[in-house]
Amino acid sequence: MTKKIIATIVVIIVGIGIYLIIPKNLPSAGPTVQDSAIKGAQLPQTETASTSGITVDIKNFSFNPGALTIKVGTKVTWTNNDSAPHTVTSSNTDGPLNSGTLTTGKSFSFTFSEIGSFDYYCTIHPMMKGSIKVTE
Ligand SMILES: [Cu+2]
């Protein structure tokens, strides 16, 4: 009789164990879906990162590209790849851009946090002009 009782208890425990394991396996399909949803959410972040930094090349006494349209919050980096020194300076005296003199290889970065058009030029070579249009 004792063996039968023990056997019954073992069967019940095993049955409960199986019952507990199966529901754990079923919800695990849920987190898998959530994982892929998280992976999908990371894709736009990567796109944001790729547009968050734009480079303007200063070469042959010109800004390349000279005219840029960017989204607000975009960081623009100017790099002087010319043999001569240049500046990135707002045409408007109260404008935000004021790099100072950039010698060869030097960079200047500015993050545009306001919507609008921002014209700039090189104070050393005033014929060098560029513009940034910042949109929503
Ligand atoms: Cu210049």
C-alpha cells in the first residue's frame, strides 16, 4: 500500500511538473516575437544615426556640398581638406556659425536645433559661400 501511495505522489508531482513546464514553453513564443519587434525598432535608430551626422568637405576654395537641406537636430561637420585655411562663419552677424580659422585637416561641428535657413561664408575668402536649410 505504501508503495502505491508513493507511486501516486510521484505521478502527481511529475504531472504537476509537466503541467508547469508546458505553460512556460508556450509563453516563450511571446518573448521571441517581442525580440523581433525590438530588433525592428532598432532599424529606425540606425537610420537616425546615419542622418544625424553630415559632413561638408572644404576643398578647392569651396564648400561641398554648398547647399544642404537637413532635418532639425542634425549635426554638420565641416572639414578643411584644402591647403589654405578657411572659416565657417554665418553671413548673418548674429548667426550661430563661427568656427574660427580652420587650418588644413581641422574640423568644425555644429548641431542645428532650430528650423530656418543658415547662410555662411569663409571670412578669409568671402567668395566662398554655403547654406544650410533646416527643416522639421
Ligand atoms: Cu576660405
